[in-house]
Amino acid sequence: MPGKKVKRLDPQIVTPVVAGRSAAKYKRGQPIFRQGDAADAVFYIQSGKVQITVLSEQGKEGVIGMLSAGEFLGEGCLAGQPLHMASASATGDSDIVKIEKGAMVRALRDEPTFSRQFMAYLLSRNVQIAADLVDQLFNSSEKRLARVLLLLAQFGKDGKMDAVIPHINQDILAARVGTTRSRINYFMNKFRKLGFIEYNGDLKVHSSLLNVIVHD
């Protein structure tokens, strides 16, 4: 199963965080922060999508997360993390709000509604991270790819075709799934022939792709 969707926060819930809050626009590929940068703020995605990557000591890069509107990143600073453990960059035109650590701490202390919603968000994301780990350990590359595509498409909208991201990069999918680009290309072509997806630059995913996950 693709797993429960993360409880995203509506911008109207985030607006109480006024002091120490600034918005910026990011283009595709533009970094928001880099691995090793000082972790002194939390970032909120108003629109667009962001990918999270980690670079190993051997120089190998892996995609460990793909976030969308309503989600946060950089929240490790709230737990005392001095440096970012990963890099974040926009995968398309995105509006990102930067909230200084002190302002975020005050908002969590002084705004009960915001605090409850933020905690619910963190808990739901932890559930998804655990599901991702189980998926990586026990499922085939084909099933892992199907799950990633369903999550990106925000599966659960009455079986309609949902655009994921424009010009989806198969190298990113390969890193996210943990396989080679050639295998991703093979499975994408297979899914398209079976009518599970459509792509011609933009990618659309149909709920019937769930069949790949629930059936052997």
C-alpha cells in the first residue's frame, strides 16, 4: 500500500508565525540549503516541490525524500541539530517560507492550534518514513517505484489522473527507489503500456497502479 499521506499544514495555520518569517521564490534545481550548512531555521513549502538528498563521504548522492506544498523541512534545528544533515533543492518553481528557529519555538509555545497541527504533521511524517523503510527492505524495485509514483500523485482522488511533477527525472526516481535508471525506464514503459500512467514530459498516475502493489 502507498501508506497514509502526510498531514500537510494549510498556509492559514502557519500565518501566526509572523516575526522571523520571510518568503522567497526558488527555480527548478535551486538549492534551499546544503548539507553541512548551519541549521538555524525551519522552511515551509507554500507551493512547489522539494527534494532532499544526502551526499556520502565517497561522493555518492541519494534522494531520501520528496516534499510538496504544506510540508516542512529543516525542522531538525528544533531538536538541537547544529548543521543540516542533508541538502534541499526545488524540483520546480516553488514558494518557500523561511522561519527563524527562535520564531518557530515561540510559535510552538504561544500558538496552541499551530503547535497541535505541527506535531500531528511530524507524527504522520514519521509514520511515512517507517513505511518507506519497510518498503525498501521487503518490496521489489517495481513495487517501490509504484509506491513512489502514487505518493507523488497524492493517491486517493477518486481514481482521476493526477499530474505529478513536470518533466520528471528518471535519475531522481532511480535514486529514490534504489535501483538503476535503466530499470526505472523499463518499469515506466511497462506501466504506460498497461495504462497505469501517462507521460509526455508531465507525468500522470492512475489509481489502477495500486494493482502493482497489492498483487504479486
